[in-house]
Amino acid sequence: MFHVKLHGHDAMARAADEQLVSRRIKLPRRVVEKPLRQVAKRLLMALFVLLLTVLIVWLDRDGYHDNANETVDLLDCFYYATVTLSTTGYGDIVPYSDSARLINILLITPLRVLFLIILVGTTLEVLTERTREEWRLSRWRKNLREHTVVVGFGTKGRSALQTLLATGLQKEQVVIVDPSSKVIEIANSEGLTGVVGDATRSDVLLRAELQKARQVIIATQRDDTAVLVTLTARQMNRGAKIVAAVREEENAPLLRQSGADAVITSASAAGRLLGLSVLSPSSGEVMEDLIQQGSGLDIVERPVKKSEVGKGVRETEDLVVSVLRGHRLLPYTDPHASPLQLTDRLITIVRAAPPAQPPINLGPTG
């Protein structure tokens, strides 16, 4: 047995956390080049601009005047291009012909601006990254609602999410919560938004916008953590569907009392599947296929059609295994399951729908 303790938060703590929110919420982003490669590319661009400027000055070197010896050689061209592009401008080499001055106006000045942009580009990118990230985060918060929160992105959490994605859930409607920053980085690489933190704390779940979520999957490593997360999540969102996994079957009732709508005992479920596979390996494969959405056969919950009202469970088009009537789950063998009512929901076994194929563009016809 273990003690349950809720972690509250006051206004000051929340305000301090909001200042660090951009560091703890990680939105998925496109893969960018490595920093060293970016710097090398910028240096090459700057060198190209410098050489281009040297070439322009060299071709019109007769229009320049050197106060030291009155002639401009190749070294003077490099010197003039360097001090001009860097806006140092010592004034010892100056353009005096009309053509040289016109070239400075039309070509050298734009190259000087381009050179400065290349050099300070990295600094500007660093300065604007924070603003851009805060803007993305603000837009994400505004548009996110009716989403799915997955607490714990280990084997259980990942498998649960794969099942939901196979049924049509979009990655943009998923938020992963995990205490490991490395796990969140993996989630980001897969196109998922992640929140780094302890999900037993309400401020961490607030960053995941759990109060606006439609469903919550709790797949933590410890049962006591699952209880705390369930209590906190149910307190924040009374209407969300909460599904939790526990290792020990004796802790399942405590999860239900804490507010979980469904509790899966991972150890017992795996043990039953192992036992079934020993008795009949083929049956184990069938069960594995049933719980894996998108292949072979799928278990689907759907409402009763108007044409099915008043019929028996065996008179429907699909293979009905259970009938959900209100809060009662009636097996198909229960005599009270038939006739079907309009408010019932059916748990059926159906053939998995083939994945949607993108339309083929056959090009213009005629």
C-alpha cells in the first residue's frame, strides 16, 4: 500500500513556471543543419562576396586613387574591399572617377549590406528564435483542444498511441508528457509535441493543456505514480476519458476510485496472452491481431444503426461481442442484450479498413 499526496501550486509558482514554459514545452520542428555546417556555409558566402568585390574593384582599378603611391594593385583591391565591406573605411583608397563612384553606389553598397547580413545572420537568428518559438507556442495553445494527452512514452504509451494513430488520430492532436528530456526529443523527431516534467504536478499537466483534453492515457512505470496522475488529471478535467495502466492487479480498484474510466493490468494481460499462446499459438496470434489496429481484424465500438433497432445481436451485419447499454457491458450471450436499443453501443469485430491511398494524378486528358 502507498500514500497518495497531491502537489498543489500557488500563483507565484505558476508565474515563475510560465517564464520557463518555452523551455519545457517542445514543439516538433523540421530537421535543420548542424551549427558548424551553418557557420561554415555563412563563411563561404561571406568569402564569395569579398572575392566578388575584389574582382569588381580590380576591373576598374584605374578609377581609384591610393594616397600612399597613387596606384592600386591586387593587394590594394583586397584591402579596399575588406575595409569597405566591414564599413571601416580609412579613406586612404578612394574612388575618384565617375565610373568607380557609380559602381560603388550600384554594386559595392549592396554587397556591403549583404556581407553584413551574412556575418550577423547567426546573431539575428539567435535573437529571433526566442520570439518565434513563443509565437509558435502561443498559436499552439490557442488551437489545441479536444486532444489526447499521453503520460509516459515508454513501450506501453508508444503502443497505445500507435493504435490511436491507426484509427485516424492526427499527430497534431497529441501531447506527450514525460520526465525525460531525451524521450521528449524522440517524440519531437516523430512529429509529436512534448512536455518535460513530472505529470503528478498539476502545473506540468497545465502545460499539456490537459484541462481541454478529450482523452488521457496514463502509462507510467510505477503504479503509485499512475494513481497520483489520475487523481490530478481527474481534478483538472471532469469530462475527459482517462485510461490507465498498472502493473499489479491489486492496484486496479484504486485507479478506478481515483477517476480512471478504464484500467489495464499490463502484467496480468501479458500473462493471460502467454498462457493462451501456450494452449494455442494460433489463438495468441488472433488476439494479438485483434488488439493491433489496422491489420487483419479490428475491435470497433460503434452506435446502433436505426435499421438494427429491435433486432438481436446476431442479426446485425457485424460480429457483435458485447453491447454497451448505459454503464452496463452486456456480453452477446446475455439474454438482456437483445433486442438492440437506439442508445446502445456495439463492440464488434470487423475487417480492418485498408489504409487510404493518395489520389493518383493522371495529368491532363484530351
